[in-house]
Amino acid sequence: MNNPVQPAPETLAKQLALVIDLNVCVGCHACVTSCKEWNTSGAAGPLTDLNAYGERPTGTFFNRVQTFEADSYPDTQTIHFPKSCLHCEDPPCVPVCPTGASYKRKSDGIVLVDYDKCIGCKYCSWACPYGAREFDEERKVMTKCTLCVDRIYDELLPPQDRKPACVKACPTGARLFGDVKDPDSEVSQAIRERGGYQLMPEWETQPANHYLPRQITLSTVPQAQPNFRLGDFLNGEPASGKHKPGSGAMEKDAR
Amino acid sequence: MKPALSIILFTTIAGAAQGMVVALALATLAGIAPATALAPMLWAATGMLLVALVASFFHLGHPLRAWRTVLMWRTSWMSREVIVLPAFIALVGGWALLATLAQRDAVAPHWLAGMAIVGAVLLWYCTAMIYACIRFIQEWAHPLTVVNYTTLGLASGFVTAGALAVMAGEPGFASDIAPWALAATALAWFTRALSLRRNARLKPKSTTQTATGIQAARVVQKSMGMTGGSFNTREFFHGASAHGMRMARTGFQVLAFALPILLLAWALLSGSALAWLLALGSQAAGLLAERWFFFAQARHPQNIYYQAVS
């Protein structure tokens, strides 16, 4: 039930987030494996794998790439859909935590779990409509995307590497990273100019992560010649708006 | 949602203990409390609450850190429950101790009975709000969740009190509260049926379209991104068939409400001890099934993201 005394979501000055471009994601899962590699080796890990070489391998991941199909033939589209914690500005998973292990950082808006305080009651995962949290079956604590908090501020890394592992791994540049509260940032511009949207707006969680919609790209190459008839072509009669064969421009048109 | 045995046991056993404490408190206020059985019944309630508390620990990944759960009482209903539960156990245990020491000649402390009622209601409220406050689990996000935790607890508490009374050789007290047990069970059936009716008509607010933002009439998942399952596919899917769900829905209403009402009517008319015990057994089984159904029926919006393996 909606709690009428719920305080208005506080607005932070800075909110780091990912902007995911569905237009160019090719579903290669490089972000998934890169995320797993970085986070299983770092402060957030290890991310347990169970039955890794068995019939049904399962493990803890912070990031998944899913595939959806939209519309029907002949307009069918395949959309690859990366999914991780959205670092909501009003995260429903945080206030329900009985120990305070789940928290949202005031400095940059990242939603984190303190693994030393987590009792593993899983209540926060129930309170996330996106299924962004995964319980680690071996460590018995709730885990989630940290936005690579142990990487983005690491001054030992070259500045261009101070980005989440998934962003660095993406071969098509489908993942942008930055401060969505800074209107001049790359992510804010992308959201503004390319119709960036949030997932499940109906629950008013105000996800910080945004998605850029897939755009149907129409070919700019001229369509097959209209009213083309072989006889006309052989007789040297041009179709409307088309060049005569052998005029030198045909090769370019037909490409 | 996947029902967890630890939570099913915790909520049903604690609910029955709370109901029994309310029954004994009301009887104390009305001056009809059982003379010899009051203390043992209060001890039984204390024991049931402790068993429930132990069961709840099995839900935790790190039980030794459980003390931390009292910290976030400002925002978390689970934290509030964790504060109220031990306080209520202490209250009931204290009353049991007092009843044991005072024996039968002491005046029943009305303020203690009143506090016990308040404590039981507070605990029901906290427990139910853990579920009712999650706004996107639409089956739970309704005041009926709080109402049902209360009425189901009251019904099972009155039935438990009556059954324990006949076992403790207080058939008089049992026949005194038989009409109350009957009424509480009928009321619980009514309020639970209201929520069943509401849930049957619910239209999920989230769709594949809102979950992905893909604007098309037809959006279906072709791959969830893994083949061997994950926490998301284990925690939020109950795995029962539609037929199984219908069976559970009918079964818990028969076992928890219909049969106990008939058995309690029999007990009311004949004073039969067997009827009380059968009513207790039937309702206990029915309420365990009811609690299983309560969790299984909740459709979590995250399931939209986990529809197809590949």
C-alpha cells in the first residue's frame, strides 16, 4: 500500500548512472563477462559460481544481457537488452533493509550493500521491481551492481579507464557512463537528444539509468528501380528518373 | 514468489500464539479466564512464539548478525517487527510467570491483559506491513493484508486456546470461547475471501512494454541471458502448476475454515474434546497452506524479465 508519510525523494546534486543504447547493443555479453571478471576479483567479490561445470551452472552476476523480440513479421525486431541495477533516485530496496546494509550514497547516488552488515534476509530483493539484486548463495549476502565504485575513483588508473568495467568492455559503445544531474554530461545530452527513458515508470522509483530507444534505420540507398522492365532496359528506354544504361551513373545507382 | 518454509512457520505459529494471548486477555478482562489452565496456556503461547522466532532465523543468511535488524526502525517494517516480537514474547512470558506464581487466588491484572492485546495487534500490523508496504506486489499492497494477518491469527488463536483448554481439563472455558472461535473463523474466511476476490481481478500494472520501454504491440522475451537459472529464477517463481494453485486455494479454505466451522459447531453442541482437537489439526494444516498460497500468489514484476531461457 502506498505510504502517505513517505518522505519526498531527496534530490542529490550528483547521480552517476549508465545510459544504455539499445540501438547499437549487439547482445555479445562482453559487458556481462567483464563485469563478472572485475567484480569477482575486487572489493565486491568473489561472485560465487555454483555447479560451474555441471548441467545447470548458476552464479552471481551484476549484469545480464537479455533478448526481446518486438512486433510481428515482416516488421519483427530483435532487441538486446542489458540489465543491471538502475541506481534509482528513490530506491525502494533501501528503506526496507532492517540493518541499514543497503544504502544510497549521498555523494554520487550509487546504491550499495555493505556486505559486513547484510544478514541475508533477501527482503531488499523482494522490494526491487527490476530483479536487480542477486543473493550470493555461498557468501549468504545480497549483492548488486556497484557501478564499479572501486574502479571509477581509482586514481592509479589512467583517467580514461575510470569507468565501469561493462562500459569499457562494450565493443559498440552501447554503454555511456556519467552524471545524469550534470546537464552538460555525455549521458544527459544523450538522454535529452535521443529520447532516453526509464524502466517501469509506473512505480515512480526514478531510475538513474536510462535507455536510448531502438530506432528503425531506413536504407538511404534508392529502392529498386520503379516500373523496371527488362525489355525497356534492353531497348534503351529509361525508367522514370533513371539514367540510360551505359551513361556511367548506373553503377552508382544500383549499389 | 517462492514460499519459504521458515516464514510460513514463523507467521502461522506466531499468529496463532498472538491469537491465543488475545483470547486469554479478553477472557481475563471478561472475568472468565480458566482458573488452572491460564498459566500453562500462557507458557504454551510463549513457547510457540519462541519456536516461531527460531524458525524465522532459518530465513537469514547470517543469523548471528540478526541483532542489527533493530537499527532501521525508522523506515523498515521488518525492523519494527524485530523490535515488537521480543517485547511481546517478554510480555507474554512475564504474564505467564506472574500467573504461575500468583496461582488462582490472585486478581487477574487487567492492565497486563490490555497490554497483551495491544502487543499482539501491533505485531500483526508490523508483520503484515512487511508485505503490504511493497507497492509493486499488487496482491499484497492492500489493507486487506493487515486485516487477514489479524483475523487469521485471531481464528487460529481462539481454536488453539479451546483445544488446549480441553486438553488441560478446562472444558468449561472451551465451551465459553467456542462461539468466539466459530465467529473468528467465519470472519477470517470472509476477509480472506475478500482478498482472494480482489487478487483474482487484479490487472498487473507492469508489462513487458513498461519493463523494457519497447513501444510495440507485441514484445516477447527470447532469452533471459542465462541457461542455468539464477537467484531471480529461484526466489520469485513458486513452480506450482495452475491446477496446483487452484487445489491449494480450495484446499486451504476447506481445511482452515469450512471443516473447523463444522467441527466447532459440533464442539459447541456436544462439548466434544475430539471436535476441538480435529478443528485445531485441520485449521493448522489449512493455515500453513494458506500462507504458502499467500506467497505463491504474489506475482513479482521482476518475473517479466525471466520468461524465456533461450
